[in-house]
Amino acid sequence: MSGFQQASKQANTVKNPVPTWQDGACEIDAAPFLPASSIHVLPSLSMGGAERMVLDIALAAGRCPGQFVHIIVLGRSAVEYSHPPSRHVTVHDISGSARARQVHYIADLVRRMDDVPVYAHLLRDDLMHDLAVAGVRTIPVVHNATAGWKSAPGRWRGPAVPFAVACGEAVRNEMLEAGCRVPVVVMRHIRGARATRPGAGGRFRAALGLTGDDVVIGMVGRVVEQKRYDRAVRVLSVLRQIGVPAHLVIVGRQHGPENEHHRSEVVSVARSLGMDAHVTLTGAIDGVDSLLDGFDCFLNTSDREGLSIACQEAAQSGLPIVLSDVGCQGEMPFPRCRLLPSDADPSLWADAIVNCMSEPVDDARTLSDATLETAARHMAVTWQWMPALGPGIQRETEQRVLFVTGNLNVGGAQRSLCNLAQMLGMHGYDHVVAVSGAVGVPDFMTQARASGTQFVSTAGGDTPMRVARILSEVRRTGAEIVCFWNMDALTKMMVCKVLAGGATKVVDVSPGPMLFSEMQAIQGLTRYLSTRMQDYLDGLDVLVSKYRGGLLPRGSIAARQAVIPNGVFIPDAIPDTTGIRPPEGFDPRLSAVTVGRLTLAKKPWLLPGVARELERILPGSSLTVVGAIHKRMDGAWERMLEACGGEIPHNLFFVGGNARTGEFLPGFAAFYMVSEDQGCPNASLEALSCGLPVVANPNGGTTEQVVDGLTGYLVDDEGPSEEDLARAMALHLAWAMDHRHQLLDAAGIRKDVARRFSMETMASRYMALFDSLMTGRDSIRLAA
């Protein structure tokens, strides 16, 4: 008995079989990881949002191996943040030195680090000018709204200033309105897992003489005019008038003698309203985020803000927060949040506090500490690599394409990439394939390697580390083009955020609608990361669709679009079949086959119904499923068993996966395929190349592969019930096998697919696309 017959017998006699399959896994060489270094220059480490942000970035970057951060402090402050020691973070204290010596020190460090541009936080124009004269490129980081700027964006010019960073979209818009001519990248600061000290909040309240009956309204920030703490005192007065036993706690230091009058005003307003016993100004406290559990509500009444770090900490603590709707305050998806105009009446502020505190906690709306930690590390990687690869950065590139893919396990996308790589190698086209996951089907790589394709692994670690490894490979290879091919949405969005507008062009070969559904599924996280689906599309240089119907409406994205269908190798003659064959007792002329992993997208619950209907229409007919079934996938196998009551029809066979389709497909009479979210499916192309008529649902690229009534049939799957759809698929399969004279013969089918979907055509279109990007031509005429 053949291996096929044994597997088939087992699959049809065991009550609840799960015929899993996995091809031999293969290791490929890991791409050498290049360390990334960044330099941040600050006036001091005084207790403020910008300073806190730089320290957070440094610590998060240090949790990715190979990331090194240098913080240069130009001066000292009376009260400063502490910075825990780390071998990945170096703090250079050059306070007390003359301006000229400070500039010389920074320039010397930059030269020793391959002339990397430095992040300029809160630096004034004159210092940035002196740095430019010394050959130092600066990346201004704007933390506040217009009135708080230390430098004028309209004065920045490349290449001395390759790009600038804004803390949020509202600040970016203000910078552009002010005449900024360099690219502006939004980089929201994300705090990772917050510090916790059990009981610290309670001890904090007790130290202030507050009891559990007091409703503590907390505020955090320097005592400066823009914070409008006097407004908060008036809100406190209204709260107490309506019976809320509120106490206002303001944590923050007075910012210089020029703001003494504001502290005095806060004290004066509190005294005039009889609130002086209910207002506490604590001064600066390091590690205040660990004390937030002592608050009952967080309040921010500022006239202007960038993106408040204190508000993020409060939201992460689960506190209800009431904020003035200024700057970027409304851009973060804070749970239990109320936004008000900064000049709203105190009674409205008081109502918002009461209502916000009474809103129940919804854990589904709050990102976990683990998720925020991952987001923080994503942003830290972005900060690290922007100075090396970001917009406006002048660097040498090679005329080379770096393909970036998630894995090389069994699947049409993986096979089509390896086929393309083989053709590019045969044409001597310079390219590298970076694989960020497992290589489960070594056969896919064999011919591509033989033609000169280099495969390297960028796998290892979590998603932020994967992003870092890919960016390292971009720099190592000097690739002029990065081409995403079957890559997960989050990884490619973060890689594109760094590369967009830089020396490396970015191409996404879209599988079809999945591009958008995958991005929409993570939009909560990507909003924190200040990169939305539209930002990603705008950052692409070209979006490639694998079928004409996958193009977006004209004008909906900034990237150019091209259509390049998958190609398939067409053998000169149909080879003799080996391996999988229809079992004894079933007529090969009436044997249909389908190839592909059994996932929910393939609707495997239709298979038993199709097989039963085939047997009823054509006695002796069969349907063979060649595809892996993984228990961990999505419950597809269990749903199929449920659909057939646990009894698999005797003419339905499951034989596991097999990547050598050209060896067994010619032994069958027709090809069956039902799937959702198709691109340009490789499996159906391979069936057509072997002369098999294809019966499929009209989804994605199948509508352009199958010529209905000539090379197969397209069966509408929108209207009918699942039972009617299974019956219709079986009827068309039976007709295709029993009435071959109605369709093109095998030679005619092969001739049609060779004319429209050859590998040579596919490769030539990609080479034309890549050449156009490298030479800077504006037009791409690649529609299929």
C-alpha cells in the first residue's frame, strides 16, 4: 500500500483525525547585526517632560541588544532626574564648560560615531548654528506648542537639519504653518511599564495628612504660567461647593524666578476662595509615577501643551483624567478621559471631573503594561535608527533590492517570492532576501540559491528587535530598495516609518484586501506609535497589487501603484506524475485536487459537501486535499469535522502538505479552490500550468487567472447558502472533468497561462519597477 493510500485510509477511518504535516525546517545564516547609536543633547536633566522622555527612550533602547544611547547635558539644574546606570546608556555632563568647548566636545563625539546627526532637545538657534559650523547635523525635537518653542522651524535648512521631530500631529501642523521646510516626523513618546511601589500612594496621602474620605485631584508639572494652576484652584472651589470633599495636590517645582508670580497667584487665589487649607504644592518629586495611586483623579488645565508625559502616566495608572483640549492632548486614546476648552467655565470642569470619576473602568479600552512596554521599545528602535536611515539623511546606497518576508513556510506567497528571486538571479539582478521567521520548506529556496540569491535571517527576539534587525540589514547591504513581501503589518509599518522619505525606497507587494484588514486590526496600537494606515501608505514609494482589482481608488494614497501578477514556471511538457496519485478504486479522470493550508479563509467546511455531491453526480469521483493542518492555526479542521458530523466522506482524502506540486498535479483531472482575501494565488496558477481546469470562487486574482468557460469556471459565492455553494462547486467540477470538450484542452490551458502569467513576464515587470525607482523616473507603466 502506498504512503498516500495509508494516509487516506487513516484519514477516513479515524473518528477525529488531524493529519498534521511539516516539511523539514532549515537554518539560514543570520544577518550580521550592526549596532545603532543615537546622541541626545539637552540643556539639563531638570524635572520636565522633555527630559523624562529622553531618559525613557534611553532605557527602552537599552533593552534592545546593540542599541547605544549618548545623552549630553549642557548645564545643571537645582532639581534633576536621577538616571540609573546602564552599559547601553552614557550620560556626558559637560556643564560648566564654555560654549566653544561644548561644541567641540559634541563634534568630536559625532565624528567618532560616523557623523551621526544629533537630536537637539530644547536647544536655541544660536547653539544649533554653532554646531552646524562645526559640521554637526542636528535633528530638532519640538516638545511644545508654538509659544514654548526655543528655536524657529522656518530657519532650519538641510543638510545641516535633515529632518525634525514633533511630539504630535498638532505640533507638526504648527511647525509646517511656521514655514518649516525640512521633513517633520511625528514621534509620540510612549512610556513603558510604569514603576510601582506597593502602598506608595497610600503613604503619599498619609504624609500630606489626607484620609480615605478625601477626593484627591492630582496635577503634575512645573509651576509655570502655561499650566494655569490658578484655574485649577477655582475648579476645586466649585467641587467643594457641590459637596465633593476635594483636595488639590500639585506636584512640580517652580521654574525660575520669572514664574514666582504664578506661584504667588495660585496661593493668592486659594486664600481668596477659602481653599488654602485644601491645596498642597509639594515641589518636585522624582518617581512621581509610582505615587499616582494616591490620586483619585488627574487634572490638567494648561493653556498650551505638547503631549504631556504626566497625562500618559496618569492614564496608564487607570486614573480618570480631565484635560484641556490643547496641543496634542486629544491625540492619544486615553481611557476614562474628558477634554474641555482651556477657558471653559470652572463649573464645566467640575462637572467633567465628577462624570469622569463615575465612569466604570473598561479594561478593554486600556492597553496593558506589556503592550505599552512593547510600544515603548518600538519607539526606542525608531529613535535609534532615524539618524542613520531617516528622511533627508544623505548616505551611500547600492543598486540592490532587499526583500523582507515573514517566513518561508509552505504557502503561495513564499513560493512566488522564491520563484521571483530565482529569475532575478538568472538575470544577474542584485538582491537579498531577508527572512524574519522560520524556513520550513527548503525546496522553495533551492533553485533561487543556485541562481545566486542570498538568503539571510533577520529573525530573533520580539517585534521591536525584528524591526531593528531589518533596519540593520538595510544599512549593511546599502539597499536602495526595500520590498515587503508577505510581512506582518506592524513590522513593515515601523520599518517604513524610519525609511520613508530617505535614501532607501520602500515597496509593498500587497496580497490584496489583507493589507488593510491586518492594519485595521492593530490600529489601536499604531495610533500610540503615531503611524496609521494612511501614514504608511503615504510613506510608500510604490504599492504593488497582484491583480487589477486590488488597486486603490486614484488619489486615495500618495504612493504610486502598479499591477504585477504572480508568474509560474511552465514546463515544456507535462511531466510524468510521481508521489501523490488518486487511490485504487477511484478513476483518475474523475479525481479533483486542491492545494493549500486548511485555514478558515479556505472555508474547509465546504469540502465534505463538495465530495458527497461529486459522488452523487459522478460515481467513482474523488477530491484530494494536499495541505498542512496545524492544530494551532484557527480551528479550521474542527469546524470542518463539525460540518460533516465527524464522518469524513469516503471519497474525500487528506494527505498533508507537499511542496512539489509539479510532480503530482498532472495526475489529477481538475483543481478546486475556494478562498477569501486572495491576491494572485499561486496554487491555481500551478494547476493551470499543468493543464488542469480550475473551478474557483471569483475572489481577488482568480477572476483574472481563470477564463470562465474556457480554462475553468468561476462560481459565485456571494448569494447561495453554504449547502448550495458546495453543490454548485461540485457540479462545475463534475462538468469540468466529464465534459472536457467544453473547455480548452490541457495544452490550450497551459498556453493561456504561459501567455499571461509566465515567470519571465513577472520578473521583467519587477525589474522595470525597481529600475524606475533607482533612476528616478516618474512614470511606471506596469499595469497587467
